[in-house]
Amino acid sequence: MGQSTSLVGADGAANGYVALTAKFTALQHAAGGLLEEAELVAQRMRRNAATATAVADLSAAAHVDGVHVAAIADVGLAFAVVVGGCKRMMSVADTMHTSAGHLKQEHQAEYGPIHAAVTASRARQAKPGFYQKT
């Protein structure tokens, strides 16, 4: 059973300005890493698809049984399908990377000056979530 959203404020410093900035940065880096990895997989699958197609063509030229040639061609098509999935994943990862960057910028623009003022103040401050409406 998951936690309710009302418990988010109870996380204290885990939802403070610095912690959220770090979480947004980590999300942005993870999305960037996923984008890079999906690109590498797509490149590898393109090469594999081309190789399977070439092997199918060579097999057909060598008069290999048509069942085997068709199976090899099917493998090439399967690799091509994976390339399509990688492209969709790359698009989602790019969107997530960009969105996380925008979110971090907006968070810093809105709460950065407040964080700086609170940090500079010697007055004791309420923990994050204290003023959250229930």
C-alpha cells in the first residue's frame, strides 16, 4: 500500500529546497543517461538488422532452405522493431530531460531567493511542509 500525498510534507528536509534541487538534477541526469543508452541500443539494433538482412540475402543466394532464409529475415525485422521502440524511448527520455531541467530552473527561480534569505537568517525556521494545508 502506497503512502498518501499528505505525508509528503512529513518528509522534512527530504523535501527542502536543496533536496528537491538535487532530486530534479538526478532526474535530469537519469533521463540523459537513458537517452544515451537508448541511442546506443538503437545503433546496435540497426547494425544487427542490416547484418541479418545481409545474411538472409547471402543465404538465399546460396540456395539455403527458404524456411531458414525467412527465419533470418524475421530476425532482421525484429531488430527493426526494436529500433522503433528505441526511438520512442529516446523521445520520451529527451522530453523528461528537458522537463526536469525546466522544473529545476523554475524551482530555483521561485524558491532560490527564499532559501537564500532563510539560510542567511539566524532565526529558527519551520521545517518544510509545516505550513502545508491539510
